[in-house]
Amino acid sequence: MWEDETYFDDDEAAMEAYHAAINDSGDASDDDDDFQPEKPKQVTLNARSAASKARRAPAQPKGKSVAGGGRQRLAATKPRKPRATAIASSRSPSPASSMAKHADSEDEPIDIEGGNSSSLSAIPAPDIGTLKVSDNQAPTSMDVDGGSEKTLRERERDIRARIAVLEREIAELEKKCGVEGSSADAATKASEVDMSEFKAPEWSVPIRANVMNFDWEQLASACQFDVILMDPPWQLASQAPTRGVAIAYQQLPDVCIESLPIQLLQTSGFIFIWVINNKYTKAFQLMKQWGYTYVDDIAWVKQTVNRRMAKGHGYYLQHAKETCLVGKKGADPPNLQKSVASDVIFSERRGQSQKPEELYEIIEELIPGGNYLEIFGRKNNLRDYWVTVGNEL
């Protein structure tokens, strides 16, 4: 330090000393406005730090008067603490210490005019490569919600169990109300044949082929049939044909069905055609085209597992039955047995488009020991002493 330097507690004391020196020198003509020491512009982080600073008891460090410089600068209020470039401990800092460090940093004024730029530049920048992540970090939201694989699997099992309970309750309600839902209920699924382990009956004759290009003439030359049963995949004509029900088979337009050479397969006998509501007229036209006369029909009243009426989807009314039209061609077969069965079948519904077994029994009782042919058949339709043709066998 210089021996002639004088230190004052604040700016006012420095100004009083300055005016006293002017007066003593006799140079009273100097204007006071020529020297007005500017207060250093300081920026605090927020108003709370300023209020806390005012409440602090310790006095601020003394300022320094610079002779002949025309400006007064303040020294740093407290020495800066060197910042660590790495986290030495894996333990997270406590909230109290973090708040204390933040308060200390808030009390440090910053000279925005560039007077203390060297102090700012002296702050060492942290080396990102040396930073270490603490092993005791706070748990994330995923950890709290069960982010571990074990917890997720337990939640999945719980959700699946709840879904199974809801499905059983829905199935019970459908049984009580007698309404068939848009999806197959548990009873229907249980009654469907497991095709993965299915074995054809020993005396059945399955022919897997596309009925549209099958060689019907060769079949007709090999055998003439007493009974022909067919369940055509009628094409639904409405704008919303399924009405919430998924159709699991390919539909055929009427022109494809009427192109089948049914007249070649039978000189005399019966034909049974399953029909839907909007295809009655077309079915009668086909019978006439193939040389048959309508003689009767069989109604299948669908039932649930508890023998209630199984109501399904319909355009105007809920459908609880299906109809099979019966046509006759030529003379009666010699082995015909009349009035042996009813024209109404009460049977539990099974898989989609799967017809009741009782119809086969009626046909076999009507014409015992006959030659039977089924067109558009599936695996579940295979039966002893029946020839079955279809592309799903």
C-alpha cells in the first residue's frame, strides 16, 4: 500500500474529505459536479437476497478510494470459493447445505460495467468428462410406478385376471338375457372344434377343392346322390353387412352360386339349402333353375347352454333361428321314410356358421343308407358315409 493513501468507510466520508481538501487549497471555483463518484451498478439475483442482505448483522467490507482515477470501485464483498470440477462423494448433498450455498452465491454482487470481469473469468469451468453420477439418486417416476420387469409382469397378470373375470360376467349376462354378443361368448368358444387336433371320421370322404373350378362332371359320372346339402356363403347386400359380427369366411356373389352344375349330380332326390333372410327369393330361383320343386323347410331355433333362446343380430328384428329350404327332384327314392322327424330343430348354437348335427340325423332318417353330398363343407361337417367338398377342409 502507498503511505499517502487514505481509506474511508463509505462514499460520503470520501466526499467530505474531498471538499475539505478543496476548501483548504483555496480553489473554491471548482464545481462540485465535476467529480461525482458513480455508485457501482450491482446486479443481485433476486429481491429476496437483497432483503436477506439488509438483515445481516456483519458489516460490509470497506471501499477503496482511488486517487486521480475519477471513479470509485468496490472490492469484492467476500472471496469466491473455488468450484469443484467433480463430485467427490456419491452421496447427494442435503437440502440445507444446498440452500446455504445458493444464499451465499446470491449475496455476491456482479459489476456489469466490466470492472470485475477478471473475477468472473477466474471461475473454473467444470470438466464434464470427470463428472460422476451418484448411485443414490432419487427414484424416477417409472421406478415409483413399477418400472422393474418383475413389477410390470405382476401388473400384467393382475390385468389379465381382471379381464377374465369381466368376460365371465359378460357371458353370464348374455346367457340371462338370451342375447348373442358381437363376439363369441365363452360357451360358443368352448363348443368349437379344435381343428389342430381334428381327425376326419373313418368313413367320411373329404374333398378339399375350390367349388368354382372343381370337376363336377367327373364326380357326377362316378356317383349320383340321393341328397345334396349346401350352405352357400351368401353375399350380404346391406351397407353394414356384418352389423358388428366378424365374418370369418369368403362370401360369393349370387352369379357364382348359380353357376354350379347341381343338375348334373342328381337325377332324383332332395336338396337342402341353408338360406338367409334376404336370399329367400334367390334360393327359390336356384331351385327352379336346377330342376327342383320346393316342398318343405326346416327351422333351427338357436339356444344357449342353459336352453334359452339365443337371439342374434338382425336388420329389423333379432334373429333367433335359421331356415333350411327343402326341394325335391324327380321320383321319390326307393328308401324314402316319410314323417320320421320334425321340421323344427331346437339346438345349441356352436361356432360361426356351424349348423346343428340334428339336420344330418333328419336326412339320414328320411333316406337311410343313401348317397349323401355336402357342398361348401368344413372340417366340422365331416361325417361318415358323406362326401364333403369345400376349400376349408
